[in-house]
Amino acid sequence: MAEARLFRRLGFSKPLISSLLLRANRNGTSLEAELLAGGHMKEAVYYEALAELLDLPFLPVLDAGLVQDLPGADSQLVEPRLVRLHHPSRPPVTAIVPEAVNLMTLAGRLERCPPLRTALAITTPSALRKAIWEVGSHRRLRETIDGLFKRTPEASARVTLWGRQGFYAGVWLAASLCLAILRPDLALLFTHLLLSLFFFATFSIRLEALRSYRGGRKSPLPPRPDKPRPVYSVFVALHREAAVMPQLIRTLNRLDWPRSRLDIKLICEADDAETLVALAAIPLGPQYEIVLVPPGEPRTKPKALSYALGAARGQFLAIYDAEDRVEPQQLEEAWRTFENGPADIACLQAPLVITNLRNGWLCALFGLEYAGLFRALLPRLGAARLPMPLGGTSNHFRTETLRAVGGWDPHNVTEDADLGLRLYRHGYRCGTITRPTYEDAPPDAPAWIGQRTRWFKGWLQTWLVLTRSPARLVREMGLWQALVAQVLIGGLILSAFFHPLVVVYLALVVWLMQRSMENANLLTSLLFAVDLTNILGSYAIFILLGRTAMSPAERAAVGHRWIYTPAYWLLMSYASWRALQELPVKPFFWNKTHHQPSGKDEDLPIPPSGTLPEKAGGPERPGNEPAAAWI
């Protein structure tokens, strides 16, 4: 075997070559890929050795000023092979990344054509990608910011309110004011009925999720496909996250996936010196790449993710946040679920589990909310093949499908919800998996309100996108599915906006009925019953859905703090009105949530499904390799 003979010439032992060969056969890779991924030889040292064998110059660093940003250059970010260096005073040189399997063929060509040596040089994949990133950065940034809007403007939140929407909104507002002046009783009744309908629909969807919840059962990994694991890309967008960098790298290092099949991109703002300094202090394995996003508005997470999307090498792609602690077998479960499921499943959402439930009532109710959403509601929507607004992290995509629908909207500050619904409009579906990601809730009210304000602003953007053409939405989704999407986004927004009014109304009706029960007509009594069902039922379903999906340990950590649910919902209402105020003046402003390292990982709660990690990789899987292999 050519690679084995080459490695013997480079001085590697037969036992090491044999172990690399076994790993390459299992992973569907090459000896060269396993050698570099395992950290047995530094990338620069290896390619310098190849340059010496070929008697060619070695360029550990490429001057981006000598590289032209030609069409198709970004393909070298996915598969770095060669780049042409145009010197001002001498003939151009082609810097190549040779493959061990073809090295003897290249050596033969050089022997037959000696002048070729003056036109070639050897470089490393990292150096070549770095030069391509740098030379095309401004062009790529423009394409990232403008791409979705230019291709499908109706799917972008770049324009907050379209003219047609503004016209119809003005007509509706004028008609409502006229009706309120001429017939205030009818205006109040119509508004009351409309809001009650939205509230009841929102309540009904969550009631169905509670009714159909079948938690507590062990969920084994799906059958493993009879094929090697593919390359899996992992994207983490970072901005002012220096404090959690050691925790993040420890988490990513524990992913139970072959290193030779991992493509981890840490995506940073180029002027975020704090995070870049923290990353420079941590040894990173060859599966990592730091992507620098040039400064430019909007400064949002989806812009950073879309900037790097064209460079994803993986067949599948996962998104994580800097503070996430990921269950090591999450990639394994997602891959097996994709391979065993229908082809139209484009995304799988992993559950997010809150671990700091004891840090006050806000954290406890945040955890309760997340448990109901990610472990009960979203799985029910996925099982029913209904539209699913995704969470902001732990999404697993088919990479080509993600590119086909335009990636993330850089102007939407809840890009997750928008993307889940856009996938559905393109004929794709989302599902769920059970291996969780652990997170901490914002520890105080200002941080919680800032984060929730951004979420509501993004949901408003998403709802405006959904309502630009209701007829088209129905054609793309189907009538029932479009109504569910409207209830999931619009019902959430309206219920938050008008929650204080509903509480005041109920208190007023109770007071009036206590004073004169005999004067209450049938309509008043019926509306009161619906309102009582909506508000008390919504409180109850919020609590029951979350507690049912939680483990006993989580329920004990929450304790009786569920009694603060009305206050929690009033805070949500406050955040929603802040978002409405912010939307016209700062639509793309990203209110940054600051993160701190969490407690020990071994203190994390067991997922409620009872899914303990299963061994997927055998004795030589990445998680069992020595720590020295990372150096």
C-alpha cells in the first residue's frame, strides 16, 4: 500500500501504521487523515516532510496578497488542494496540498518534467484555507448579508414591514378605530372573541402535547447504518465568550465521533480580541478551524453562521452555543436518525435541559418552560409532521438542504424559529432526538429580560415574514399547517402582549359578577368561562407540561416555585412590549447574553427519557484515545 510505504519512509512504526489502517478502514478515511487527526504528527511538520521528499519548496504561510479571489475559490475552503500565487516580479507559483496516496505519481511527473519544480510549492490545508478566507472576506461578507434578500426577498426580515402589509395594517387600524368610536360594544366584543380564539388555540396545541406525551421510556439509539460515519460539521458562533472557552473546548473534545470525520468551526468576529486571545491559549486539535468574520452590520449570530456555511465539509451540520454542554453521543443519534428516517427530514432538534434550576425562581421557571417546549411540544409537532420553530442551538441539519433553502437569515434575531418554518415552506420537515444539551438559564432579571426581548423581536420578524402573503403560505404549507404556524408564532406574541389585560379583565368580571350575578347574560357568562379556561388553563398547562417532562430530580429542584408562573408571564409581557418598541428603531440589534462557566459536568441531571449514553464507537473511538493525541 502506497500510504503505508510512505509512512515507513517517514519513520513511523509498524504497530502505529497498523492501528491507523484499522481506524481508516472503520471510518472510511485514509492513513494520512487518521495520522493528522490523531495528532501523531503536526500538520506543518508532515507537509514539510512531503516537500523534502519531493524536493519542492515548503510554504507554511501563504501571502493572501498574492492570491486572486477568483470564481469558485471558496471550493478550496471545503477541499483545499491548490491555489495560484501571483508574484509581481516573477512567474506565478502554484501552492499545492499533496495527498499521500498520489505522492509517487506526483514524484514521477516531477522526474519527467524538471522545470515543473520552479512552478510548484507545498503548503498545508490550514495555510491554504486561511489565505482563501482572507482574500475573499469582503466579497463573502456582502454575499452573506445580501444573499437571502436578493434571492428570495419575501423570506428575509431585512425590510421589517412591506408596503402592502403597512397598507392592510393601516386599513385594519382605521376600521377598528371607526368601529370603536361608532359601536364600542361591538369593537370590544370582536376584539375579545379574536383574542380568546388565539389564546384557546395556543392552549389546545399544548394540551394535545401533554395528552400525547409518553416520557420516561428508554430511547435506544436507532440501528447503525451499514456505512462509515460521514464528515460532521459543528458550528459555534462566538462573540465575547472568553469566559466559557475552556468549558466549550472540553465539551467539543468529548463528542463521540471520529476526529478524522469532524469539522469544527469556531466562528468569531475578527475584532473580538478577547475571545481570540482566549482561544489562542487553548490547544486545539486538527479538527478545529477558527473562522474570522469581518466587522459589518448586522452583527448577529445568523450572519456569522451563514458566513461560514459555504465552507462546511460535513454531510451533516450541528449548531451549538458557546455555553452548551453537549451529551457526547448526540451526533451519533442524529446521524442514525437521519439515515433511518424519511428523506424529507431536514433538521433534528435536540432537547435543551436547564441545569441551574435552584438559582432562583426565574431559573426554575425557565427550566420548566424549556422542559415543556423541547421535551413535549416540539416532539409532538415533529411526530405530527407540523411546522416546528427550532431552538437556537443543538439543531442538526442536512448540509445541502440547509444551503438549498438559503441558510440563516442574517437579519432575523431569532433565526432558529424562522429557519424551521422556512424549511417547512420548502417541503422539508423537522424532527427531534433525545440526547440533550445542557445549558444555564440567565441568572438575573436584567439578563433574562434582555434575552427575552430579543426573542420576541425575532418572533415578530418571523410573524411579519409569515403574513406577507397568507395565500402563498397556505399553498406552501397547507391550510391546517399554516394555521398551526400562525398560532405557534402569532398566538405566542398576542398572548404575551395582552396577558396583563386579560388578567385585569378577569378580575373586573369576577368583581362585577360577585356584585350582580343575576345581571350576567348568557354571552357574558360564556365569554367569562372561555377566558377563565384560557388563562387558568394556560397557567396549568405551562406547569403540567414542564413538570411532566422533567425528571424527579428536576422537579425537586424546581420545588414549589411554579407558583410564580403569573409573575413570569407578566415579565414575558413586559419583554414583548419592549421588543415591539425596539423593532422599528433597532430591528437587528442583538442583545448579548453574557455567559459564565457552569458547575461540574458530573452534576448534570439525567435526561427525563432515561437515555443513558450507549457505546457506539468500540475500544478505539475518539473518546477513548489518550489526551496526548490532542497535542
